[in-house]
Amino acid sequence: MVSAASPHIVVIGAGFGGLQTVVSLGATAARVTLIDRHNYHTFVPLLYQVATATLEPEWIALPIHRLLRRFKNVQFVQGSVKAVNLTARRVQTGQTTLQYDYLVLATGSQTHFQGVTGAKEHALPLRTLEDAITLKHHLLQCMEQAAQTSAPDERRQLLTITVVGGGATGVEMAGALVELCHQSWPKNYPWLRDDPVQLILVQSGPELLPEFPHPLRTYAYKKLVNLGVNIQVKTQVAAVHATHLELDSSGCIPCATTIWTAGVKAVHPPTETTLPQGNRDKIPVLPSLQLQQYPEVYALGDTAQVTDQVLAGVAPEALQQGVCTARNLRRQLKGRTPQPFQYFNKGRLAIIGCFSGVGKIGPFPIRGFLGWFLWLAVHLIYTPGYRNRLVILMTWLQSFSTKDKLAQQFLTKSRSKSSAKFKI
């Protein structure tokens, strides 16, 4: 039975790691409070499908209250964390102050523009639901403007989309843009068959998908080229402007759309003492995911840099860290020593689009239709909420069979109204 005198665990962040921690603590003899600035959980891997009009935003967002209502010891507080006092064990939001016995930092990451001039002002990131909605609006606005202009240079600029970053997100975005711009849009804008959208993928490294084996990188490169994507590897971005992209090679790409998928960095609330920070602003943690100076504080997901482990920052890692954190908290509540986190790598998958994908399950490389199908199946299984899964499945079946996008009615609402619908 949980009472006001029970130990209080505060979890900041309702992403994969934070939400999994809370769910795993649902039956413990402790009060658990989850804090997030949104009252919905976003299934981030499908953001690019919202941005490219395959899915509606609400289909990948689930109300946190609905996810947690079966747990009597859990409460949710919507708000932004203004400060954390690690010495006094206190979390301050804009509306309230919470005292904790244990704290979990699962605040995730934000877009890392890497100091590129103009990138923050003019590039379009893809980290949040708001980002996806904004990008979705922007793409159709460019299309409508291109349909009305008679100036060839302006039209070409409006019909050029550049994706910066050749990792999994950049490749998936490029493939989805092929489906949107080369297959779906020409049905609504027949003139695109004679004046198609130009898609450019810029990668600073020598190959796409550096986290995958070389043969799969080569396959992804060739597939995207065959689909009409102009890939520029070993290319650094010098500056981003509203009308063009500057390259370090003194080149220039006239484009009205620059999509930034070139990296992230950790984000965490301010504390009264300066915490050490590692690569990409991550907080170094012990193998048990605890902060060395504060054993009652855990950090996980994109927020944490685990000692002696190289992690890729993908959702399965955060989910497993959430389970490990909850298990260690239960051990601490019983006076036992926390155990180290060990990641079990089930494999990696990336979808290229147009019925193709790549992956590596154990020692076995996967490519083509099987990689595409497995990616869809895995992400459908992990999408929270059976209603969401059913709607997404039916939408995918219709979209793939007709090669059409079913979520293109997105200029009828302002951005604020679109965002407001998620406050359920």
C-alpha cells in the first residue's frame, strides 16, 4: 500500500526511457511522479511519416494519462522543469516543487546544429511532433507557391529539397520524400512529371548509414540514387540560408527547404552544481546508470553516457535502460546494490522506402523487401496503443497499394491549432 510516507521517485521525461521506467515501477511500494512538458508520448521513429503526409500526428501520439491510469502509485505532472537541486533533492517546475528520494533524468536530446551558420534559423529539424507538423506545412506551401510562380529560378528553388545528414533518419527521410514527391504529388500536380522535385542528400562522411556494415551502406546508396536522390558524400555544410545552402567546397545549392538530420545532443535541466558532461553534452554515469556523486540519481537514454559502453542512442537502448533503472530502484528500496546495465542488441533496421530497407539481425545482413517489411513490423509492434497500431496498419496498406498520401489536408489549420489537438 502506497502512502504519503512512501519513498518518492521522480522521473523527468516521458520519452522511451522515462516512460518505460515508470511503467516498470507501476507495482512498486513507492510513489512515482512523471514530469513532461507535453501530456502525450510521441513515437519518434515515425515522425518522418508525419512530415511526409503518410500518417496523421495524433496516430503516433498517445495521452500519457491513458498509458498510466492502471497504476495506482503513479501520477503525471505536466510542466517544464526549471531547476533541479541535487543537494536538497528537489525538482522545481513552473507550477510546483517536488521533493524526491530518487530521481531519474530521461530528458532526451535536441537537434545539434554543430555551429553551422544559419542552421538554427533556417534549417528544419525533425525531433518533435511540432517539428514534423511544421515541416509538413512547409513542404506543401513550397509546392503551392511553385505551382503559381512563372519564374523558372524561383520554381526550381521551391522544388529543391536538401536533407543534411546521411544516418538512418536522413536516409529514411530521403526515401519517404521520394514516395511523396515523385509518386504521390504528381497525381495532384501533373506538371511535376515534366518538372520534378529535386531531392539532395548531403553527408559529411564518406558513406551513408555509418552504423551499418559496408555492403548495406553500398546497397542503400545505390537504391537511393536509382530512386532519383542526388547524394553528395564527403560534403560539409558551411551555412544555411532561407534560399540556399552553402557548402565548404565553395558550392551552393539553391533550395527553399533544408531538413536537418545531422546529429543530436543531450538536453537536461539546470542544476545548482555543474555536472560533468561528455560527448554531445551527455552526463557520464556508472554502469548501473547512476550518477557517481549522487547514487540516488539515474540518467538514461540520450541524456546519459554509460561508462565503458558504446551505444548508438536508439529507442531499444532507452527501453532496456528504463527496465534496468526500475530494477535498480527496486533493489535500492530493499537496501540492495544496483546492478550494471548490459545492452542486448537485437539488431538494427533502416527503411529506405519504395519497398526496400536494410538491417542486421545478429550476424545476418538483410536488404530489400525483407528489410522494409521487418522495419514496418517491428515499429508497428512497438507503437503504443492498439487503436494507433490498427489505424497505422490500415493506413499503410492503403498508402502502399495506391502509392498515395492520405494525410495531406494540412493547410487548413494553423500550427497552433494543430499542436493543440494533442493536449488530450
